[in-house]
Amino acid sequence: MFGVKYLVIGLSLAVLLGASHYKAYSSGKKSVMAEWQIEKTRQAEELAAAIQKNRDTERKMQYAADRLQEEKRNEIATITRKHRTIVDGLLDSHSRLIAAVPSDSRYAKAGREREETIIPRPLAEYLFDEALRADTIRVELEACYAQYDEVRNGNSIR
């Protein structure tokens, strides 16, 4: 009987220990699953916030880029108008100057001599067109630098 009593106590302890282990395992599993779910939710919220921040930054950068491009287009248009005005003015003023000098005056002779040194119209137009092209490239380069600086320094991100 002495052996049966210890056997019953041993079996009872084994059953109690197994039941408590099962309960602790189930409870731990539920606890870990709940914590994991909370962590997944937190990560999803952080991801959504990061995506929104990136979209906001992208919108601000695009707005800054559009603004710089508009400024560049306006400056190029201004330069183009100025160059065209200069070309038209110089070529027209030369024609008016030659026509205004009386043919029998001593200035007419000097004008005709000087006329030989005046740049022909096609060459003058070509030179002014090249100057316009150079100014346009300069404006475009400055716009590139400005946009790069805005992105690098974070001016458009604020």
C-alpha cells in the first residue's frame, strides 16, 4: 500500500504539473500572440505615417521644382525679348542712320567708309542668336543648381 500511495501522489503531481504547464503554455501563447499583434499594428501605423510623410515631402519638392521651372521659363522669355529688341533695334537704327545722312554731305562719305566695317545683318543675327543661346543655357544651369540646392539643403521640404 505504501507504494500505491506514492504512486497516486506521483500521478496526481504529474497531472497537476502537466495541467499547470498546459495552462501556462496556453496563457503564454495568447500573451505572445497579443503582443505580436500589437507590434504588427504599431509597425503598420508607423509605415502609414512614413508613407504620408514621404508623399508630403514629394509634393513640397514638386511644388518647389515647378516654381523654379516657371521662374526659369519667365527669365528665358525676358532674355529672348531683350535680345530680339536689341537685334531689331541695332539693325533698324543702322538703316535709318545711313538713310538720314544726305548723300552730298561730308558725313555721307564717312558713312560709306564706315559701312564697310559694319557687320552684315545675317552675321549680326547669328551672333545675337548665339548670345541668346548662351544666356538660355546659363539660366537653365542656374535653375538646375537652384533645384539641387533646394533638395540638398532641405529648403523645399519644410
